[in-house]
Amino acid sequence: MKHLFRSVRYKVLLFGLIMSIIPLVLISVYYLMEMSDYVEDSAAVSQERKVAYFAETIRNDIRSTFQKLDMMMSMGDLEDQSGVFYDLLKQQESIDEIVLLNAEGEVQSRYSRYSINQMAEGGLWVSGQAELSVLANDNHVFSNVMFNDYGQPFIQLIVRSEENGEMLGVSLQLQKLIGNVSSYQMEHNAQVYLRDQNEQIIAHQDYSRLWQTDQRTEVPDNTMVIQSSIDEVNWDLVMEQPRREMLSPIFDMLRRGSFTASFMILFGSMISIYAGLYFVKPIERLQSGMKHMQYGYWPEKMPVDRNDEFGELTAAFNDMNTEIQEKERRLEQEKERLDIVVNSMDAGLAVVKKDYSIAWMNPTLKSWIGDQRSVPCFRMFNDKDSPCYSCPLNESASFERMDENLTKTDENGEQRIYRHRVFPLQHTLEEDEEVLIVMEDITEEKRMEEKLVQTDKLSALGLMASSFAHEVNNPLASVQVYAEDLTDRLEEDKEELLESGEMADYLTIIRKNINRCKEITNNLLNFSRKSAFKAEEFPIEKVLDDSLMLMNHTLKKNHVSLKLQKPQEKIPDISGDPLKISQVFVNLIQNAVDAMSEKEFPVLEITVEMEGEEAVVSFKDNGIGIPESNIPKLFDPFFTSKPTGKGTGLGLSVCYGIVKQMEGTMEVQSEPGEGSVFRVILPVNRKDADGSEGESE
């Protein structure tokens, strides 16, 4: 049974039946619910209108009576106008009598339909059983419902004059009103009754409930009640109707709708079954072809015998089958080519899995480090016990492009330098996350870089040769002069020379000039020495001073005016190689001198300052400047704008490499004809910077 419902055939058939039945059922239920609410609301609105109309009729009769009484009161001297009273009795049959009362409620005149004045003047017209209620507005009062001698119900309406307090009252018969309420026809067993202010039913279609008090506190849920107030006498006109009677049209509609829906469901189910079988057949045929492909058997071309989408799908399957076979053959060819390329590369390649184990490596890498796939990559390549700081496989670290140099000893005991780069593989499953490691032997490249640096040094030394000779000759000449003079003085008067202290002065000057020569010689030796990069902490201002000492004669020889600006506070130490950075400064000073060779007043401004956590040394000249098109190529090896024989094109390239090696940057700003500014930006030692800040505070 479980396997049966996995079949597309039965799923389509079941889906067709469900889609045939459920929508019709939902639509029918929704329609009936909406119609039920609509019919109920419509019936309620209709009944409310009828009750409101009937209540308005009663309200108009009572309001009309009050208006007529108000009109008569406004005429004045009613005692002499008996004709007006009889006209009112004639016009309104529901009035039995009319009385004119004084301000104390005593009868002054009385006009009856059935008798002539029987009550003496001064008597009270209002019966003791009547309980008058004064309305909030106007001067209209009315009594409770009372019964006359014949058992007929009536009420007394009284209008009071605002000018003299006289009152005019009538006895209004309710028999006709009760008859109207009893005979009022409502639909679907609806009943109407009239209730006074004391909750007493004074008119009802069911005579057995007349004059009874309506003591119900709540209405049954199965009954709809509509009520309209008659404010003139504080009465309520009420209509009650059973909800089942009101919704009887819905039940009829439900029976007819159920039959129609059942027929439509049956008809739709038959269409769904036929359509399902019609559409499933080509799918089953395609499924058979896919199973052949799954087991490695390429199916033959399927016949296309339909012109609809299934026919197009079959044709597309045939094309896909042919294309897959062709791509599989091409994939095998590309794999063979890729294997040949990867295995013949000089670079070492390795694929590292999420657990840091080696999944694959090419023969070149195997020849360098051996086939040690069980050893984690960070131990194999970096000799570490934990993953690299920015490894993409390390979820706790943010990945940065990893490009670093490693030094390892080969099987012959020779130190080899490798460039180690890591590239995350994007198209892998999350659980099979992998990265590609590329190892390149750059030993010879590094050796060539060292040779280039040394070549640049020697080139600078050649330019500084005359400067060195001049700088050394000056103190040596002073030593010679003082030594000869001291020799002559010793021969003449040795004791006087010692006692006066002149000999000590002579020796101090000679020692000072000898130290000057020693300092110049040491700086030149340090500058020319071939050495590997050695990181240490050093003050950048001291390195700049030493570099200026080496270039002092060159600046004077070319009549360059030097402007040196240093901050008042000490610059934190730099971490790096001071000899290398001295080479950078010498190169930049020499370039500035060459750029200002044609200027009448050459000026070189050197500024040392702090920008955030970086030390910045700027070299600004007023030379010929650099064309904008040449600026992007300034740091390229062998690029030079100097005449042939005056530049190797290696100086700025070597400088850029040294600064980058110290994790710094170089910036260039230049305007042709205005001069150039070279900025060397180096990070300062964080601990030293914090210490300096603490001292300054």
C-alpha cells in the first residue's frame, strides 16, 4: 500500500479527486455561510424597517394630538370657545373627552363625547389611580394606561401653558391602537407587541399576554428581537421572531445546493480520473528511460507521438540524452588534459578537507614534502599545532586572503622559500567544505630580489662616492691642521701648552673630527652591507638623520635648500630593518635632487608626523613633476623616466618592496612642473605608542 502511493499515477489521480471535491465543497460552504449571514442581515434590516415604520405611525398619532392641544392652548380664552373642542372630538375619534384645567389641576371646562359636563367645577380631573409622568422637554405630561367604566384602556395627555400655567387634557382611547397592533401582519411567525414604561404589555397579537408584565431579563438565543422606542409616551414597540423561521429560505437553498454540488463533484471526479491517466502515461515512459540511464545504459531515442508539452518533453529528453553522452566524452578528455597540466606544474597543489586533512596533492607537492595525508595541513606546511589565523576552514576566524612565505629545509639540507596561498572552493557541499592550497618555490626569485636590492645600493653608493670623500676630507683636513700646529707648539713651549690647557682643547677637536669620520664611515659601511631582512625596533627620526648625513654633500653640491620638520613629541619606534628603510630614504632624496636639477632654487621639504597609529615621512620637492600617465608605473621594476645611463629603474621598485615588507605603504602625489610628494607610511610599535601616550598625559 505504501509503495502504491509513491506512484505518480495514483498521486495524480488522488490530486485530481481532491481538487475536484474540496474546492466545490469549500465554495458551497462559503456561499451558504455568506448567504446565511446576508439573508439574516437582510431579514433583520427588513423587520427593523417595518417595526420602525409601525412605531413611527403610533408616534405620529400621539405627536399629532399633542400638537393640536398646543395649538388650542395658544388661542387663549378657551372657556368661551367650546366649538373648538367639539371640532377636535369630531376630527379625532380616539379622543373621548377634553378638559380645561387651572394651574392647580382643577377642572374649569369639560367636553365629552358621550356625556354632558357631570363633574362640578373645582373637581380634579386626573383620577387617583393615574400616575402622571412629566417629560423632560416641552410641557407635555401623560398618564399610565387606565381603564374606563366599560373596561376600555385609555391614557390621559395634558399640555401645560407656559404663560399662565393652565392645562388642557384629553382622554385618548387605546382600543383602536391595540387592534392595529394585533392585526399587524409580519412574515415567518413574527409577533409584534406594545409595551409601556412599566414593562406592561398593552397590545399583543397573542391576547393571552395582554396587560401582563414582561419580566424576562434576557432573550433566548434562537429568537431575534427588534425594538423601537416611542419617546412621546415612553413606550416600546417590540417584534420577536424565531431565527429558524427567519432562515427557512436558507434551508431550502441548502438542499438544492447540496444536490447540485454532489452532481458537480461526481462529474469533476470523472474528468480528473481521465485527465490523470492521460497525462501520467508519457511520464511513466520517461521514467523508464531515466532508470536505464541511472544504471548506465543509454536508452534509445524515444518516439515523439504527441504535439503537446509532453511531446516537447520527450524530444527534450532525447536531446538531453544525446548531449549528456557527448559531454561525458568531453569531460573525460578535459579530465585527461587537466591531469597532465596539474601533474606537470612546477607549483605544488593540495586540496584540504574541513578536518584539515589532505584529500589530494599533485606529484610536485609530494616530491617537496612527501605523501603525508594523515598529517593536518597546518602542521605539514607551517609546523604549527593549531589552524592558521585566517584559514577559511576555521569558523571562528574571518577569512582574509592568505598569501605568506614559508621556509622549509629540503632533503638535501638546503633552505627553500615557498609562497603559500589558500583559495576557498566555492562549489562544494557544506559538509564537504574544501580549500585549495598552492605552494610555489620562490627561492630563486627571493635571491634575485636580494641581488636587485644590493644592485640598487651599489648604484646609490656610486652616486655618494664624491660626497663621502668630501665629507671625510673636511674633518681629516682639520685633524691634519691641528696635529701640525700641536707638533710645532710642543717643540717651542711644551710646559706652557700643558699648563694653559690648550693641548686638551687641541686633542678634543682632533678626537671630535676623528669621531665624525668614524660615524660617516660606519654609516656608509652599514648602507653598503649586504644583509637579510632583520626586524628590530628603531627610531625613525634617527634613521632619517643618518640618511641625511650620507646625502649632505649631495644636497650642498646641488644647492638644495633643505627644510626639515619634526614633531615636538617623540615618534614611537618602528618595527623593521633600519638599514633597509635608510636605503628607501636615500633613494627618495636622490630622486628629489635629480628632479630639481634644472631648478634655479631647488627646495626639499621633509616632514615627519603621526597620523593615527602610523608614522608618515613626506619628501616634497619643487622639481619637474611626474606625468599622470607614469604614476601607475612608478613602482614597476626597470621603469625609469631618467635619461639612459642615469637610472636602472629599480630604485622605487625596491623601495616599495621594502616598505610593503614592513607592512607599510607608499603614496605619490605630483603635478607636472610643480613638483612631487612621496609619502612613506609605516605602522608604529603599539606598545611604544601606548607608553608615549601615557607619558604625555
